[in-house]
Amino acid sequence: MTQLGAYLRTNLARLRDDLFRQRGLLCGSGPIEAAHRTLLQVRLKRSGQRWSNHGLDRLVRLRSALKSPQAHLLTDLFKRPTA
């Protein structure tokens, strides 16, 4: 229990959920888990799917760019030279 107390004292400034909510920011892992499920799991776990680490990394970046409201992410992705 002393480790928990030390952690809480050290990180008190980061644990201000009330301030984050006042600013309209999301707290907790729920939104991140939902985005992961929507963005990646549905696509990556289809029947018969096999992914290399390189291919998976590229697909994750592409799906993220496609789902993002920031179009420059997609154009920047295609401007990078391939190895």
C-alpha cells in the first residue's frame, strides 16, 4: 500500500480528472478501447488474415489516416519513400 501512496503523491498533478472533464477531454480507457476495436480489430481479425510486422504497421498507419479528420496524415503517408 505504501507504493500506491507514493505513486499517487508523485502523480497527483496528472490525476486531475475533474479539470480534464471541464476542458471537455475524455478520461479513462473506454474511448481508446472503442477506437481500437473499430479501427483495427474488425479489420485485422477477419477470417484468413495473416500479417507480417511490416505489413501490419503500414496497415495501422493507413487505417488511422483514413479514419482521421486530418487529411494531411494520409498524404504524408504516401509521400514517404518505401524501403
